[in-house]
Amino acid sequence: MAIEVTTIEKEIHFMPKDGKKEIILPYPDGMTSSEAQVFYSKQYPELTTAVVEGPTVKAGKAVYKFKTSVGTKG
């Protein structure tokens, strides 16, 4: 019995504050999930307070979910 090594692609999924459509981002090579969160927070500021969940494997891809807190202060 031979062992087969395969690579798995990673993706980041998150729902922006407008809640219209989930955004799927490519996972930056060589980064941890926390580093990827900081990397994408420049474009999506709501990721600065997001919680990282995962990965879960779906359709041969490792999917990380960035869960943002939706709400108001006060």
C-alpha cells in the first residue's frame, strides 16, 4: 500500500457588514490564519475584530471562516 501525498488549497470565507454576499479570499501562501487576518484587514477593516474558525475541509479545500461581530455600540 503506497501513501499518496496531495496538497490542499486553502480559502478564507467571511460575511461583510453589509451581509449581501459571502466573500471568498485566497489564502496567502506561507501565512498563519492570524497573519492572513491582518493582511486582509487593510482592505476589510471589520476583520480586525473577527474570530478565526476552522479549517473545515469542503470540496477538497481547507476553509477558514472569519466571523465578524455585527452590532452597534451602546
